[in-house]
Amino acid sequence: MKIGIIGLGKMGEALLKGIRAEDPKIAITATTRTDESARETAKRLGIRCETDNAKVVRESDVILLCVKPHQVHSLLEPLADQFNAKHTLISICASITTAQLAEWTHGHCAVIRAMPNTPALIGEGMTAIALGPKATSAHQAIAERLFKAVGQTANVEEHLMDGVTGLSGCGPAYVYMIIEALSEAGVKVGLPRKTSTQLAAQTLLGAAKMVMQRAEHPAALKDEVTTPAGCTIDGLMALEEGKLRVTLIKAVLAATRRSQKLREGQ
């Protein structure tokens, strides 16, 4: 399998590194905007890097599209006739639908939409995958293989991708704010800031791993920590009084609505 990465930004580079770590034999070519950046990238990452998108499309089986959403239309239209039935086009461009991708490639190839999040940069990402026109289970397997190199994957219907954006796409920012708040609380009760941040971050990391590995409802795990007349119940009461639960729900809903508006061009 030959992979072409168009637009080697941070996420494209994270995918490249993850894929190469999983299978160093996979041939990967990337594109950047200038000859200078192509030379620098080729030297730094040890890959072939071009400025000619059409050449990379012709020579690849799978195209990872990692550019800004507003660049997609103008980039794909001139390349449309370079695509054919052998290609799988996978876009990580927020708000760009598979119908648009199919239209701008003149329906020549299978298209897939993916939404990874920034923890992919350290191999702990969460990527939602939605199949588009001409995409089959075989194409889905290719996408899963690539994105599992940088974390975990989930398959969703495309109409749910705005919700994915609001939850896991934007979610790391919510978690950083929670870690920051917990760290500030630790400082308030006398802990050194560095220690307080470590305690907060590792606590969230450990709790998240418990949810993933135990596969139990978070409420059940919460109850394990909450002993009768203990400290945790007082903390939980303060969180409920501060409406943390409903505030987080509202955050996801607000980000989802914004994603919908961006998709609709508003």
C-alpha cells in the first residue's frame, strides 16, 4: 500500500509517524507548499516530500487529506481527474462532507471522512470514521488500520460527525480546563503547582483508563470511590451544586451546533 499525505501539518505528521512505527515498510509520500519546506521535511522525517499534489495522487493508493477545510475545494478540483477506482481518499478536514469530497473528485474514488483529535500527536487519539460514496468494508478496514496507529477508532454514521466534533474533537480542551481547575484547587489547599498539576493530570488519565479497561458505566466506577459519609460525596455534592454535569453537556451541544453552522457555511 502506498500512502500520500496532502498537507503535512501537525496531524498529518502525527499520522505519518504512527503509521511508520506500525509498519516501516509502508511507502509514504507527503506534500508541502514550498520547495524549501519539502526539502526540510524530507530531511527531518526521512521521507519523500513533494510540492506536486497531482504526482502524489497518481503514485498513491490511499490519499490522506490533511489541509484546512477552506482549502479543500480549490485543492481537489484540479486533481479530480487524477483519481480513479484504485484510490481511497480519507479526509480529516472538519465540516467537509463525503458528498462534497465525491463531487470535487468527480466520483472517481472511494471517500471516507475521519475526525481525529489532538492526542493523536502522542499516540492516544480518538478517531471517528464515516464511510462515504463507494467506500466498502475493505476501505473502512484501511482507515481503521491507519488511525489505530495513533490511538483508537470508532465507526459512526456521517450525520453524527458534528456530534463527534463537539465531543471528542473539542473534548481535549474541556479536559485541559478541568485539569487546570483541579490543579488550581490543589494550589489553593497548599500543594506546589507542579505537584498539583501532576496529581490532577494523572488522576484523569488513570480514571479514563479505568473506564476503558473495566468497560463499566462511569456511574458504577464513581460509586466505588464514594464511601458512606466520606470525603468524595461532599466533593460530588459541590460539583452538582455547581452544575458541572449539565455545563459539560451544554459545552458539547454548543460545539456541535457550531460545527453544524460551519458545515452549512453560516
